[in-house]
Amino acid sequence: MNAILSHNRFGLTEPVYRSDTEAYGTKPSVRLRGFTRRFGDNAIIDGLDLDLAPGELVSLLGRSGSGKTTLLRTLAGLDGTSGQDVSIPAARAVVFQDARLLPWKRVWENVALGLKGKDIRKRAEQALREVGLGHRLDAWPLTLSGGEAQRTALARALVRDPQLLLMDEPFAALDALTRLRVHELVLKLWRIHKPTVMLVTHDVDEAIALSDRILVLDKGRIVAEERIDTPRGERLALTVALREKLLGCLGTGHISEDDDLTVVFDDKPNIPFSPSDPF
Ligand SMILES: Nc1ncnc2c1ncn2[C@@H]1O[C@H](COP(=O)(O)OP(=O)(O)OP(=O)(O)O)[C@@H](O)[C@H]1O
């Protein structure tokens, strides 16, 4: 069980205890039925059904070109969904792989960008404190480290109090140690604010460490799904077993299922090799 404070951005009240695996609400936060997205004649997303429960943290794995970003853009409302059976929350925020900060605006101004109403600086300040950057409010983005820039992007998303937080490989450009620290931070913030999260990642271990559920997308369809009930603190042993299975679903990301995976030697019989061999 994790002791957290009940969610009120401007006045933290009594603690609420919530386990990692507590059941979520029954009414989905995100619901797609038979969703299709075409570019020309190609159905990049092909008749997809998807439900995300409120407060659920779901990772989306898939080879390059499988449609992950296209799906994320749909959930962000950045792509046309008209005439389709799509239900997404109104309050959404996106964190991209690059922090996308405006270099001519100070850190707090980047976080406050587009906010309306009173106490905008105060709200930005509060969000920046939450990501551990209360001391860099007036800094210029170009003076931030990669991890700090991504934390600023996270603060900019959080300050909007999103019901749905979408993240497109937000940790990919960070070094291994910084990535682990930002994982911890994201989990801490997620436990406090409980947005529904869709995380696009290429990193199977990251998906196992963070998620309630992992989806594997291939050619615009969900081809594998793993629900993880093991508490996050106890996932190391699980990782070893589950990563092989998920890597099997993914291939290497470079070799397609249609490729001929047979090597022919002159003096030996055909030797098949596996997409997970380290080439
Ligand atoms: N605006 C567009 N016009 C035409 N084709 C597009 C457009 N956007 C995406 N595609 C195509 O849709 C397919 C899926 O792209 P998408 O970016 O969703 O894949 P992805 O799984 O996120 O890949 P990656 O892991 O490499 O980022 C690709 O073949 C891409 O070329």
C-alpha cells in the first residue's frame, strides 16, 4: 500500500491509501470501438477496440511504424475522429520525447503557457515544485539538463490537471540513471494525481516496471496484452520472464514476420535463427 495525499492541487488534505493493484472504476476513461485511421489506402489503425480504465497506466509497445504515434495522436485529439465511436476525456495533456520548451520563455512561463485565470505563476510554481524544480523557476530552458527539461515538460502537463496523460517515448533521450529517476517521479506523481496514462515506449523493461497493462500493437491491431498484478516493487523477477515473451511478440523491430529468417550455408543444413539473436 502506498500512503498518498488526496488529490487537490492547491491544498493537500487527508492521506488516502491506495494499493498498486487496486481495482479501477468500471466506466472507461477512454473507449474506442472499431477505430480506423487511414493514410491513403493504408489502414494504419485497423478496426481497433480499446478501453482504458480511469487511473490506469497502460504502455503501448510496437515495432517502428506499427501505428503507436498515430494512436496516441488520436487519443490526444490531434487527429480526426469524426464519425467514429471514440470517447476520450476532455482534459488531456501530452509529453513528447523532446521537451519542446520555448527557449525565449523562462521555465515557469513554459509551464504556464496557455493557462488562463488567476495565480498562473503560482500554479506553475506548484507544478515545478512537484517535479523537484522549484529552484529553477526563472531559468532559461537552454540551461536545463535533459532530465530537467523533461521534468519541466511533465510539470507543464500536470499543471493542466489532465484526466488523460499521453506520453510518447518521454524517457528515450535520457541516460539510464536519469531515466530510472524520472520513472520514480512519474510513478509518484501518477499515484498522487491518478490520471489515466498511455505511455508509448520501445523499452520492454520500462513498460514492465511502470504499467498496469501492456499492449503490443502490430499493423494497427493489438496483437498481445499483458496485465501485471505484481506490485511494482516486486517486479524484478517478473521482468526476466515477461520480457522474453514480449520481445517474442515484438521481434527485433527490424526484422518483419514476413522476412525469411533462414540462413543457408554451403556445407551445412539450413540453420534458422531467431529475431531475438543479438545481431
Ligand atoms: N500524416 C501521415 N501521412 C501518411 N502516412 C503517415 C502519416 N503519419 C503516419 N503515417 C504512416 O503511418 C505508419 C505508422 O506511423 P506511426 O508514426 O504511428 O508509427 P509508430 O509506431 O509510432 O512508429 P515509431 O516507433 O517509428 O515512432 C507509418 O508507416 C507512417 O509512415
